[in-house]
Amino acid sequence: MRLTILLLFFMSGGIAAEQPDAVDLVRAAMNHWRGTTSYSEMTMTIHRADWERSMSMRAWTAGDKQSLVRITKPKKDAGNATLLNDRNMWTYSPKVNRIIKVPSSMMAQSWMGSDFSNKDISRSTDIIDSYTHSLSEEREQDGHKVYVITSIPHEDAAVVWGKEVWTIRDDFVVLEQQFWDQDGVLVKVMKTSAIANMGGRTVAKTTRMGKIESPDEWTEMTVDTVEFNQKLPANIFTQSNLRNPRQ
């Protein structure tokens, strides 16, 4: 209900008179990207000082608790996949033909050697309920209203970050996401560098994640195509499909 009210404020221009709720902004940004369902094709480029490599992948999401990401290129990585179903995550490696459950302690670990974590790549929405969100700043930028939201984890939340800071545009595009450790040190930042109209909505086309201590190392994710609110096969978010893909 609160999300519906927030959307009506944006549509009517009433947002200037009434301050939006921070958690609704975070929820709206996540829903904006995921839709009821989504299918996307993406390219991930991992850049290091002495090498660079790219991977192509396909991704599906349904609601806010299910996602599947599968690498398609290059050949040596093709078939590696990650499944999120509710709060459970599994990875599949065709080289060893094994499905491995990812424990919560490894959700913050690097995904495929990139600067994105397992949690980042699954686009998990756990942050909505596991953090307390507050509106820290409101400003105008490039003809849009922009909101800065500080998210502090609950004391009993199983997370590694001391806080996350979001910058969200009034059309629900996430411009930046900061990750701070428990000592108040900024560790890594994800920034949007290109925005485009894709799949009938305005989305972040290119985002770059990088650690503050290694400015010359980064991982860039580019969305090549995306479709929203399409009907997905019933068995897509299963371990059977993770191992033996039918989509």
C-alpha cells in the first residue's frame, strides 16, 4: 500500500510536498529492475592491471525471491550458473557436474572472480527487511530529483556490511550504491555510467563495481537486452534446471 502511494506521488508531482519513505524508495528501485518477472542478457567485463576478460550471461528473475544467472560465453565458463530460491543459493559447475549450496557466510564472496558478490549477482532483496532505511539527502540532478538513502543492518542481520548508501533517481534508477564496513570505512562502490530505455522502462544499462583500495581494478556489467513481466516456465528456478538447462 505504501509503495502504491509513493508511485502516485511521483506521478502527480506531489512528491515535492510530501517526503517519500526511504524503505519504499529502495523497494521501488528493486521492483523497477526485477518487474513481476524479468529476462535479461548481459555482458560482464572484469578488468585487472595485467588482464581483462568478458563473459556473456543470461538471467531470469521472478518476484523478489527467485533468480537464475547462467554464463553462456566464453566456452570455458559456459554452463556455470547460480540459483537463488527464497533465501537459499546454489551454484552449478559443469566441469565437476556438481551443485553446491552457498552458505550465508559466503554470500559476500566474489562471484566468478569479479567485484560483484554472490548476493550482488543474485539481486537479492534481503536488504529491504534486514536493514533500517533513512532518507539522508534530497537534491536535483540532471532534471531529476535524487534521493540518498542510508541503510543500517539490524543487529541480528546476517550481513557483512556496516551500512549501505543508495542514490536513487525519481524514476527508480539506482545511480550509486556504497558498501561500508563495520568500522565505517567505504570498501566498494557500484556506479551507473549509462542509462537507457529498455524493455519499456528506463534502466541502468551499464554499472561498474570497484573497490576503493584498488581504483584500477573494476567489474562492469552491461545489459544488452531485457524484457519484463513475461511468462516464465514453471520449472525454471529449480536445481534440476540449474544442472540440466531447458531455457
